[in-house]
Amino acid sequence: MSETLTSSIKTLLKETFEGPGNDGSYYTESRPNTGIFGTLDGLTAEDASRSINGSTIAAHSDHIRYYLWVIRTMISGADFEKDWDASWTIATVDEVKWGEIREGLHNEYESLFEEIDTIDLGKWLTNVNATIAHSAYHLGALRQMLKNLEISKID
């Protein structure tokens, strides 16, 4: 695949997870720290464990991590069984578990980001594009949950 396509994919992945660069954004807020990582920064385990519309920030975060792992495992050709339901089981976390979820999310993202340069994008393009769309969807959900969390902190 072309370098332009690879660069485009990496730009969108980076915006979704790390936030937009200095030149503005393609689809997120153009302010700093509006990607997934910036959205999660500073949240306590208590914040991440609060039920908002039947889910938690911790569950969304771990689900994103799991999705990245699934895509990377598929690309590697390893046999595995997907368990989407299990990726939603986390409700309450302590600070240690919350740190583990965030670290695992960073690690899965960084691994996939590096692999984009080496994989056959012709074969995996739909999966990689789905990763961007899926993660962007959850970024939006997290941002909305954060707004709800800010309201509940005032009460």
C-alpha cells in the first residue's frame, strides 16, 4: 500500500488516541488532550467506576483495549476466541486496576500504531479502518460520560 494511505491511517489513529496535532483536527475537538488518552487523564478510579447510563468509563476503556488486542491478534494470525461480553464486565476498579487498564490501552495502541508500517494494508484495511471508527465512537461516548460525571461532581 502507499505511504500516503499508511500516513493517513496513522494520523487518524493518533488523533483518536493522542488527540489532534497543532494543525487542527479532522474530527475531534481541536483543543489539546481531547483524544482518548487526554480524556482519561486525571480521572480517578472512583470517577472511572461511576455508573453512567448503565456503563462505566473503566468498562469503555477496557473494551477499547480489548478491541485493539483482537485486531492485533487477528493480524498476527494467532488462533483465539473473541469474548465481547467479557470485555464489558469491569464495573468498579481501584487505583491499581484503573492504572492497569490505562497502561494496557496505551500498550495496545502503541503496538498497533507501530505494526501499521509492517502489515499488509491491502488485506487488513477494513479492520484497521474499523479500529479507527470503533475507537472514535467510544471516544465520543467517553466525552459524553465525562460531561455527566462533571455534573454529578457538582451535586
